[in-house]
Amino acid sequence: VMQALPFHLPEPHSNLLRTLCKQIGEEPAREWTTALAASVTNMSERTLNRHFQQQTGLSFGEWVRRARLMAALMRLAQGQSVLRVALDTGYGSHSAFTAMFRRVMGVSPSDYFR
């Protein structure tokens, strides 16, 4: 049984930002910088950041981190290996992913699903 996710990932209301968020969800390993997202949406970085904050209550960077973590949690719940999940969600190594996971969740990925 999947544990409840530890947080909600707010969805922006504008179609442009929703499309961007969908793309991030489909490509969580891509390096989603503010500059890249701004060019994808044809906005300035400043405008992108302002709209993201207004519509989701989160900075763009924080939203991307949460989206990656949610993708990781779903994959781990399906039984995928920590290394595979780490690489598929944009982390360079098992240890980098585990450090982020422990910082955010308070436990290691393996302990979370015990």
C-alpha cells in the first residue's frame, strides 16, 4: 500500500505553466533551470518566477524539487531500485539522491518504505 505523500504539489492555473509542469513531470531528469523554463514558456525568468510564486505559492526551484521527489516516491513504491530512481529523477548518484531524500523526508529511501 502506498503511503500518503508527505506534501501537496500545487498546480498552477495558467495553461502555459500547467503545460510546463506536465513537461517537467515527463522529464524529471532534465536540468530544469529557471532559464530553461523561461525559454520554454517564452517569458523572462523574473516573470516566470513571479507567476510560479503567485500561482503555486512555491518558487520554481522548490516546485521542481518537489515534483522530482514525488516522481521518486512513486517509482520507489513500485519497487524500482534507489539507484535507478536517483538517475531517472536527475540525481548524479545514489548518495546524492539519498542525502536529498533524508534531508526532506527525515529517513533514507529504504527506511521510508519499510
